[in-house]
Amino acid sequence: MTIKPGIKEFLWMATGAAILLVVIFVALHFRTGQGPAEQFAFKAKRVDLVARMRLTLASASEAEKSAVLAVTDQDSQTFADQARAATAEVELERKELGELLAAGGTRGEKDLLAQFSKVFTDFQRIDNDLLVLAVKNTNIKAYGLAFGPAADALKEMDTALSSLVAKSAGSPEAGNVTSLAFGAQTAALRIQTLLAPHIAEESDKKMDELEALMTKEDQDVRKDLDGLVSLQKLHGDPDLETAALDYARFSEVRGHILALSRENTNVRSLAMSLGQKRKVLFLCQDALSALQQAIQEEPVSGVNYEPVSGPRSLQVGKPADTKINSVKGE
């Protein structure tokens, strides 16, 4: 026996079908971005966000380089803070873009964002290590000591020894005094000339070699000064005492210079900036460029794209080689 559906059953079936159609319509409505105009707006929002990420990333890189090249701690810190702020802004923009792509991006766009996120993590790590080094300015401080207090100490030592030689002129010990004083002056000068190469050197092995040469010259200086002290006529001579104190001061400053030079923060940060940082920045920009292009090429429902034909498309200054042919419903 066949049971025919009644009016109530038909009403329930019709209501269920209507609800299903509404759900499908709403899903399609949001999937297509509520029409061509809304889809264009959603595309423009994502393209603009990627463009801002690229610009902010470039700003972060410029601030980082300024921090590396700054000659004062204050300037280095100021630029380092700017670089960190810009990098943090890129991170916020990256998260915002991820939410937009989750709501309406293609699989390819999401993959490109994931690719950027991976290299951007390397960018952040290198940037942090680099900026920590840049703000210390140990090489610049070493140069300041080498051409400041260290040079002053040797100049005063040279003046004292020259005075000692002048006072000994005509005495039986004049030749010996002159030889010992000149030897101390020359060896000390050789040490001074080795400081700048040490500060600029990146290799620990080369720095070891330079320090070995300094040690040898230092032994010669001390030997000559001890030789002067051993001369009976020079006992208690104020110029000789001054020369010895000046060299002791120079030696102390030299120790500080070598310690700062060993940290090598300016040399290391510059090498990282021109090497690792530069490479990872290019990778980040390439990933964002590919993502921006992918979003721009994303089709909009209801819009037909056709290639432009004819010689006009080859003329300089003419529009691109594609155009919007029509928008359905208009």
C-alpha cells in the first residue's frame, strides 16, 4: 500500500529545501567575496598588505645597516631600536595576512606565505644577533683608545727619552744612552703600528700572529729601558722615570685595546650584514614578491580576462597585455 504525503509533509520538505538553498547561497556568497566589487576590494587589501610588508622589511634593513655603521653607542642603539620596531611590525602584518588568506586565499598563496614565514624566522634570528653586536662598537672604541690615550702615552715617552738623550750629549755614556733610547722608541712605535691592523682583523689566527709580534717588540722595549736604568749616571733621572711610567700606561691601554679588538663586534656585525643578512633579506623579498603576484593574478568571478592583441600592445607606455573584457551582470 502506498502512503501519499500530506500537506504538512510537503510543507516540511519545501522548508528543508529552502533552508538548504539558503545555506548554499550564503556559502557561495561569502566564497565569491559578495560579488566582483567586493572580491576586488579583498584582493586589493591583501596586495596592499604584502606591499607594506615589503616596504617595512626594507626599512628594517636600512635601520640595521645604520646601526652597524653608526660611530657612537647612542646612534647605534637608536637605529637598532628602529630596526627591531620595523621587524616587529612585519611580524604583525604577517599574522594579519595569514588570517586574510585563511579566510579567502588560495592554496598556492598560503604556501608562499609559509615559505616567507620560514625565511623570515631566519631573518629575525640573524637580525637579533647582528644588532646585539652592532651596539657594542668594540672596534670603534679600540680605535679611539689606540689613536687617543695609547698614542698620547707613547708621545710623552718619546719626549722624555729624547730629553734624556739630549742631556747625555757629550758624556762618555752618550752613545749607549742614545742607542738604548732609540731602541725603546723604535720598538714601541712598531707595537703602535700593529694595533690598527689587529683592530681591523677578522681572523683570530691573524690576530694571534700580530700579538706575537707585539710581545716580541714589548720585550725589546723593556730590555732597553732596563738597560737605561742600569746606567749609574741615570739613577733617579726624572725623564727616565717618566718614560718608564708612560710605557707602563701605554701597555695598560694596549691590553684594553686588544680585549676590545678580540670581541670584534663591528667587524663581525658588518660581515653578517653584508653576508647572511643580505642573503636572507633577498629570500624574504622574493617570497613576498611571488605572493603579491599570485594575489594579483587571482581570478575574480564574473570577470573575464582576455589578452590584448594588435600592435598597440607593444608600444611603450601602453597598458599591460591583459584587460578586463566584461563584468557579468553589467
